[in-house]
Amino acid sequence: MSEKQYNAILSMVCGMLLFFCFLAFMGKKSLSGETIDTALSNSKYSSNLAHVEISHNGKSIFLQRNETGSLWLGSEGLTQSLDGQVGSQSLVFPVDSTTIREFIVAMEQVRPLSLISQKQDKDTLASFGLDGESGYTVSLSLNDGSTVSQVTFGDKNYSGHRVYLKTPDSPIYQTQDQFYPWLSTSGKSWADMSLVSLPLLGITSENLVQGLTMKFFDESEPEKKIFSPAEEDFSFKTSRLLGLRGGSLILPSRAEGQPLVGEITVDTGFGSRCILRIYQGAYSQVDQGVSSYYLIPEYKTSALNYGFEISRLNYGFEISRLNYGFEISPWTWNNLRELAR
């Protein structure tokens, strides 16, 4: 093949690719050029939001705020909201306060939406990832059950920087994609993964921890140590403990029948307590050793003092529904052991 023929074929291939790209672009560009500036959720409802549900392909995650607005709980594995019966196979966990706050702010931000299509047929919705199988539907509602926002997010556009979306009654729009962090039905995406949750303890700072008790049973001689704020390195130990995070969420039943290897108790000056029970976890056939540990937190409160700005009755009700634990690595386990030294 001569150089001239080669160049001609190459030019033909490039032309065809350009044509197909043009068709793809034309198929998903704004049909009218219409743009509206709006928020996906009205900020006037912000302080009264009580429920968030994210659904995708038949799976949902539910987030619920307690009556004082100080605590969000999430549930994965339920077929209804947290108002329904919580079974032993349903994860119920504290929601990360920063994650939920940033999500609500993003939903309330006024943003430009560009009109893409007025069509609502099944094939059109599927082509933009807005059908029941592909899309993520986000619903925000109040305590009385009234829905104040429902948005379905679909595919990203050809540039990867914008996402298609619609409400039940709207046409198809696209807008700047800032929602990827929250389009998930996985509990880990929403959970407070700290081994000790400060909101569940009812405190806002590590300085309010007043005692640490550590017991370890994996050695021939059981080890128990008690630490108080009077000790020089107490602040260091507290800070290090509160900085540790779990690797993944598990159901507490996962630890049933496993050897208990450690127990760490965190006490505050306000009558609240967190007990971390650590069990031997998965065993590696390759390394012939423990490859992970299971950590199950338990929170207790005093009948007289439940912490800052938290209704005693409601707070006790909320934490009684918790049903979660962590799988942690040997590295995290070793860090916990070192705190007793």
C-alpha cells in the first residue's frame, strides 16, 4: 500500500469517527437552549427535613433525623423507613454529620439547569440513565411524611462533567455534576466510620472524655488498664483512639461465636459511655493468621444526663435502635493495643 493510499484510508476513518461523535453529541445536547436557575430542594424546609431516601435498582438507603435535629441515623437493608420494624439483619448506624450537611447544602444550592428533552417515554428516559434500573432517585421529606423534593439523577453527559436529571413532573435537564459523592445506597458512603462516634456520646470534643478502660484477652495473661485525665499522655491516647476508623460496616451478628480479644470503654463527664468490644475476625488461609477483627460499639447513657441539646427520651430511643459494627484491619487492632502501653 502506497503512502498516498494509507493517508486516504486514515482520513476516511478519522472522518467517520468525527461523524459518529457529532451524532452522539447531537443526540444529547440541549434541544431548545432553555436554561433555568433553580434549587433542587427549597431551603425553607432545611431545618424541618426529617427523612432522606436514596433508591437505585431496587435497593434503598434511609436516613432519618431525630426530633432535635442533632443526630442522623441511617439504615441499610430495610424495606421501609426507620419508623418501621428494625430487624436483626438491618444495619442501623450513625450518619456522618459532614456528609449529610454537605448533601443538603448541594441540594439547596441554586444552579442552572439546561433543558435536554421534553419526552417522557421509556426509551428516552433509559437513553439518559433516568429509568428505574439506572437512575438514582433522591427523596427528601418532612416528619409528617410530605415529600418536599424528589429528583432522579441519570448518566453523565459526553464531557463527564454534567449529569442528567429530572423530577416526577419535569422534562429532562442537565446540570453541573456535584452529586457523585451522595449517589450511593451503601451504608459506608453515609456512615460515621469513627470507631467512637462523638455525637452518639453526646459530646463535641475529645477534651470531654474523662476516662479510658482497656482490657485485652488475646494473651495468656489478661491485661486491664485504666487511664484518667490526670495522666500526662491521656490526651494523646484519647486523640489517637478517636481518630481511628473502621474499614467496613458489618452486622453485629457477624461477631457471634468469635473469641473476644479486647474491650475498650470510653467515659465522659456527662454520664454517657461507649464500649468497644473487639472480636477475632476473618482468618487468612494464605498467611495462616487473623486477617481482620470485628469491632462492635455499644452506647449507654445516664438517666439523668444525655449530653448537649439532646432530648433524653428521644436520644435514648435513637441509640437503642443502633445495629452495626466495624471490620477493622490488624493495623488498627495493633494501634488499639498500643494505647494500653
